[in-house]
Amino acid sequence: MKRATQRERVGRLVAPQLSADEELVGTAVVWAASRNGVPLLFRGRHRHPLALTDSRVIVFERLRRAKKHPAPLLNARLATLRLERTRSRPFLYQVLVDAGNSRRAVFEFSRHDRELGHSLERMLRSPQPA
């Protein structure tokens, strides 16, 4: 599936989730995994649609498993997320976040979506209103 088609599908998934005053910053399909004590090297990663708005991050079930009106796997306000670290790899940009309640995740952005990963990092580093 082409990247533009993927972004269009993610845009359609996130549209019903947006509030009237919320602005969509960008969408991508990222490699994602939860981090629960198992070393990151051994965690299975899957491609999930991710939408970044001006106030939150929304991650959905994999596109091929997506239902007509899916509930997000992660729908977290940026103020509740804490940036653990980022890593720049030759083909991936990793963003490791802590969502509280022992929920940690890693998002890996491809080289084509690296700028969205940098946007997420900047938004998590800047102070957010609660």
C-alpha cells in the first residue's frame, strides 16, 4: 500500500476522534511496541496507525485488522506522556514514551516519517497545559 493511501486511511480513522478545537499535526504508520520489562530487542513490533494532534497522540489497531469504527489502543494527552528518550537509527527514529500506570511504549518512525517523530519529541519536551 502506498504511503499516501496509508496516511489517507489514518486520517479517516482519526477524524471521528477529533474535537472541534483540535488540530491534526500529522499521521503515519509506525512500528510500535509496548515495553513491559522485556528488553526492547526481544519485543515484537507491529505497524500501527498513529495520529499526532496539537494536544494528544492517538494510536490505532493495525490497518489490516481495523474495524469500521475502531477504538484507539492509545489515546493520551501530551501532558500525561513523558519522553524517556529518542534514538536516531539509519532507517528509523525511535521515540520511547512513558504513559504512566506502568505503561511504556516505543514508536519507530521510518525515514519518510522522521519529521513527525521529531514533532512528537518537540511537543513532549515543551511544557503542556494540563
